[in-house]
Amino acid sequence: MRTPAGRCVIADVALSLATPGVDQLGHVVGALCDWQRDSAPIQLHPGDLGWYQRFGAERLAAALRVWSSSEGPVAIGFLDGPDVLRMTVVPDAWHDEDVARRVVADATDPQRGVLPAGEVAIEAPDGTRVQELLDEVGWRAGEAWAPLRRDLSAPVEAPDLRIAVIEAGREADFTAVHRSAWGSDTFTDELWRAMVAGSAVVEARCLLGYDDLGAAVAGVTVWSAGPSKPGLLEPMGVHADHRGRGHGRAICLAAAAELRRLGSSSALVCTTSSLTAAVATYRSAGFDPLPERLDRIRQA
């Protein structure tokens, strides 16, 4: 790791903070895979890094902050933008006071290289000591998020769309649907190729749904964390010209079925609570709502 930012002692083991090099991305992703649990609230997932990987390996590595002991990572943070840190903690340390105090101290002090000065946000799993401590030291409640989960122990209903798994050379329709769905021209074919080629992809599929007339109407990317681990949908979208026809539900069913084929135990998705239509779409596809999560905000 490079860019050390101090040390502390946790259970007689020195804990260091660093930004990984590109050659260590696989190690970070592997740790996140190991930490996924169906019994835990939704947390930072390897698929979150996989989606960001569209900007390239160097930029992904630069966006990570890893707290480690001599035995490996203890906490992992991901700068999903310059002022938003999404993070999680190894399961054995979810309630560890020393780990929480170190993470919160590093995130609060701009000189430690985690978050800049000014108003910033942290997304940490509910139930962790980190989340509790942020509240105790004065980080106020911020944006509300709606996590949902679908159990994959039983077969998934077949969608009423023709579903294709997108491979290199066939990405143009997929990226076009995404650009229309999100009203943004930033997701290019080149970014798609960078995303699928990087080390953050453990097992991922880009699915595209076609209607009866052969039009590409909806797309989703699914990310596996490995067999018997929760998988993630990130992102999902319906072409602006084809909304209101049930295509969102259909592509979510296809996503759940694909994750089940990959061996995932459940399918996870998280959206802002204000997007009530998106929440309704996921629920119509068998995703059950989990307790709402609030970001924590440090004001300027």
C-alpha cells in the first residue's frame, strides 16, 4: 500500500491507513467478497467498485482507502465522488470501538487524506459501531436510501422480454439504453470496455432486454461476490422511450435469475428513497424492502 496516513494500535495490532496500488485491487475486491453476508445489512459491495471501474484501474485505486492490520484489511472505504465515502468493516470488527474511532477520526480530519474539508458524507452499514459513532460525534442525518433484497433460494419467474448477455462488440445497444435511461451521455462504449476488462470484475453480467419488435428497452448489470454470497444490481435502467410497460420489472427478474445461475444467495439493490417509482419496480420483481439507511453528513 502507498500513502500511509498514520498508525494506531487495535487489539495489540498496528492499524494503518493507505490507498492501494493498481496491483492490489484484486486483494481489496477479494476482501469485500469475503465480507458479504445475507445476515448483515446491505454494505459496500465489490460490484460498487466494478461499476466505478469504467473510469479505469488507476482512478479506482485512487478512490479507495483501506485500513489494515498485519493480517489484512479491517475496513474499506470508497470515494464515490470527492465528498462521499462509502465504507464497510470486516464482520469481526463491526462493533469494535477502536476500529470505529480510528475510521471516524481519519474521516473527520481533512489532513488525513480520506475526505476533504467542507460538507462531506459517509455511508456506513447500519449496526456498525462506525455508524453509531458518527451520530454521537455530531455527524447529522443526510440522504435517505432504500435497500432491497430478493432471496434466490427458489427459481425466478421468467421475464416477458428476450434477454441477451452483452459481450464485447455488442455493447452499443447496452450503453445507448443506459444513456437514455439516466439522461446522460457519459457512459460510452469505451467506458463499458474498461469496466468489463478490469480486476474488480469477479463475476459480472450485462443484460439487455428486447421487446417483441426487437427494440432494446432495458438494461442492467449484475455483480456476483461468489457462490452463496449476495449479488448486486448496479445499475438498472429503462430506455426513456419505452417506460410504463413493465420493462423495469422484467429486467429485474432477469437480473435475479442470472445471479441465481451464478450461485448468489440473494440479489441486492439500493436506490435513493425519493425515487419511489424505482422502489416500486424492484418490489414488483420480488425484492423486499430493508430498513431505510441514512447517510451521515459532516457540515462545513
